[in-house]
Amino acid sequence: MTDEGIPQRCAVCGGTLIPQLITHQVQKGEEIFVFDNVPAFVCSQCDGVWITGDVKDKIDEIVRQETEPKGPEQQHES
């Protein structure tokens, strides 16, 4: 592990993890959320993707906020 707690090697194949910005998708129910420019670590051998806990927590929070039931004052009339 590095000083920041980020592994330098892939846990699957042992390849080198390279920091990159990726497009990450999360499906919740029938909705798909697409996040661009997500900081991640990509394995140079198997292309495995590793996202830090902090980044995952932020993505989960955004998805949670977007999928919460809205009260009558927050719903848009069609």
C-alpha cells in the first residue's frame, strides 16, 4: 500500500494500478447513473478498476439523493 492507503498492485492479478479518470455507471432499479471523470485506479494487466472508498461514498450519496422520493413541493407538474 502507498502512504495514502491506495494499493499499488491489483488484488486480482498483481498488476500495477495506474491512476486514471474513468466513466463509471451505477444502476439503481431501472435507472442508470453515469459519472464522468471519476478518479480510479486501473490495472495495467487485467483492466480491473478500483475506486477508493471516499469516491464510492460520494457516488452513493449522489445516487441516494437522486432516488429519494420527492415531496409534493419538489415534484414537477407535467
